[in-house]
Amino acid sequence: MSSLWNNRISISIFGESHGPAIGVVIDNLPPGEYIDIEELGRFMKRRAPKKDGTTTSRSEKDMPQILSGVINEHTTGTPLCAFIQNTDMHSGDYSNIQRCARPGHADYTGAVRYKGFNDVRGGGHFSGRLTAPLCFAGALCGQILERRGIYTGAHIAEIHGIKDKAFDSVNVSREDILNVRYKDFPVINDKKGEKMKEDINYARMNCESLGGIIECASINVPAGIGSPIFDGLENSMAQLIFGIPAVKGLEFGAGFGVAKMVGSTNNDEFYVDDHGHVLTRTNNHGGILGGISSGMPITLKVAIKPTPSIAKEQPTVDMHEMKNDTISIHGRHDPCIVPRAVPCVEAAVNIALLAKMLDYPNFC
């Protein structure tokens, strides 16, 4: 199954954007873990549309109903199933894409893969709507990790060339993460955020869309988590992060910047601090060496493409008659996906970290 991730913890996501509901089944969560429902709701609201013109006007409450795996606000250790009802669908907005593939979407590839039987309404199973159950799963994992002092946070690093202040890759702190977590527009420098919002609204008014970059950091991950080759920390995080629609690039630490360095510049020098901990003076490796955590902050950046649904008329093909055509996309779409994708990136990293931490002695 393409929508099943199985690596110590299993995550199975189901549903379509305009179906009755979407949801997730999570297996192998540690038993006896307290679930803070109020905090869970706060996390889910971070993904919700805003009223400032920077997101879609589709309004869904997105508070999951937990069917199994939790009793008296504690995990039972058995499969946890949760679903989220879809209540604000305008399926008629997609009548014209039954035949014509939207540029930048999976309409054509999905039709080929599933022999024309895929649900195209709102993107169906390919929709960003499916990041809601991913966020739910990641929020649960995040609560379990934070009780052990492991925090993950993300912010908008860049939109259309407008850059926010970056995390300090060596000294990012819990306070740095919490200071940006519940902002309506998740940036460190609010003045830069206002410029980003102006640019997003300008794009919207001109029937365009924007992409950007999200920076994420995880702190207090102990050294020695992960494995080499195919089961590394980067591998697991990458699988989950690329499960977020619109992700087109991922880099850890200095990322593609290492191609411009020489070895002595790229190498992070080790030293022992006053508390007897082995650290590095720089963090070009992003907290991971050989697929295994080094004890330094885990840092990564995710590139998000511009929303492909734009109102401008675009050339396409009629898939039924196999001829050239044009399409104008109607409906409610984010002029920029980046702000709502921030908690999705955090969620993906949380799931991967918890899965790897289950191997750590005395974690549970």
C-alpha cells in the first residue's frame, strides 16, 4: 500500500478530499502514554485555513474522532484509529477536470495509474487534505517525545525570495521552538512575515501562487539513534516528508551548500564540553552522521512548490478525446501552501523520531 508507512511504528492514511471522511490508523505506539486532547487540538488548528487571505476559504474543524487505541486519555498499545469528517466540500468546482488534467497536479498520472477510476474531486487521495491525519499522528508522537525532553519545531524560512531569520543550527533551544510554534504566521521575524503575507496576497489578486522553504529543527535527540544505509534517520524522515503533497526538495544541515565547500570547511570539529558531552563546533551535518544522530540539533529544510491550482487559463490535454485543450481552475485554493505545511513537516519528523527512539534503551 502506498499510503502505509511501516518502520517500528506504522501509519496508514485513508480517505479522499471530498469523501465522507479521512483518517489514520497508527500501530505500535507505546502503551500508557497520556494524550492531551486540548494540546492536540491546538496542533491541528495550526494547519487550519486563516482569515487573512493567505490560505483557502475551505473551513474544516479537523478535530479527529478517536475510535480505538485510547482509553481514559491514555494509549492502550493497540491500533489507534481516528477519522476526521469532511463537511465543507464544493465538489462541483471539479466537474471540468474529469476530462482535462490540471497542470502541476496528479490528475494525469493518477488516471494512468488507476485506469481512470481515481477520485479527482479536490485531488482525491492526492490532496493536501490528507495531511490532516498526518498532523494528528505527528501531534501524538510529538507529545510522547516532549515528555522525554525532545522538541521539534519549524518555521517559514522563505517565501518567494523573502527570507526569515534562521534557527541557530548549533544552539537552537526549546524557547526558540516554542516562541514560533503558535504564531498565526509562523516566522521568527514578524516584519519579514508581514512582507511575505503582502506578497502572497498580491499573488492571489493576480491569479498566481507562491512556493517557499520550511526550516525544521529537533533538539535533545541523544546520539546513537538510527542506522546506516537504508534505515537511517534521514531516510525515514525523507519518506514521511515526501508524503506531504507539494514537497519538491529536502536537505539536511548545510544541504546542497556542501557542494561549494572544501573538506576542512564542511567537517564539523568535535570537542568535549564542560559537562563531558561530545559536541561539534559547527553543524553542517545537521545532527546526523552515517544515518545516526550525533547529539547535535537535527536540522533540515523542505522546499514547497507553488500551489498548482491557479485561476489563470493554462494549456492542458483532454484525456478522453486525447486532444489539446485549455483549463481554468475554479474553487478554493491556497495561494501559498507553505504556512499550513509548517506543522505537517513537524509531524513527519516527530513520527520518524519516535519510531527510531523505540530502539533506545529505557525510552519506554
